[in-house]
Amino acid sequence: MSRETTLWHLIVAFAMLQSLLALTVWAARQPLGSTGVWISLSIAALKALLVLLVFMEVANTHRTIRIVVGVLILWFMIWIGLGLVDYSSRSWPVNPLLSDRAVDAERLLTEAKPL
């Protein structure tokens, strides 16, 4: 076992969480395009890691607990990866709102005579 979590560690972790929160708000307001999602997910992963290590005190626990937490994180990443592969490999149908029939229906609705 290593050292005990002190009040100083908690204050530093809280300050880091607050700065990561400010960074998240800043990133959400920037026109980053598709990279904004990856930046936000990276910031969220850092916040989760900080909470896990400091507030849940995984850094100061037995080696077996740290191995179990590492395996759980790896397992979670595998499931997220498999979900993303499944999502990206599907052939999605054409959006009916963007098809020609939807335009015709909209034209008919605008030209319809009121009762």
C-alpha cells in the first residue's frame, strides 16, 4: 500500500475537475466539427480517471483491485468498440425527409385548399 489520501490531494483533484469542467464548457462552445466529440470524450475520460484514482482511492488499494479495475476498463472499451463497429457497418436507409416523395408531399400540403 502506498500513501494515504490527504486533504491536499482532494483539493488538488477538485481543482483539476473544475478546470476540466471549464475546458469541457469551452470545447462545447467552439465550432470544432466532428473532432469536438473526440475532444469531449477525452476530457470525460480524464475526469473519470481522476475520480477513480483519487476519490475512489483505487491508486492506494491492493494490487488485485487495481488489476480488476484495469480489466474492467479494458472490457468496457472492447464493448464500446464493438458497438461502434456495429453502428458503422449498418446500411442505413435513405432519409425519407430528404427524398423526392417528401418534397412532393410538402408541395401538396402547401397547395392544399383549406376546408
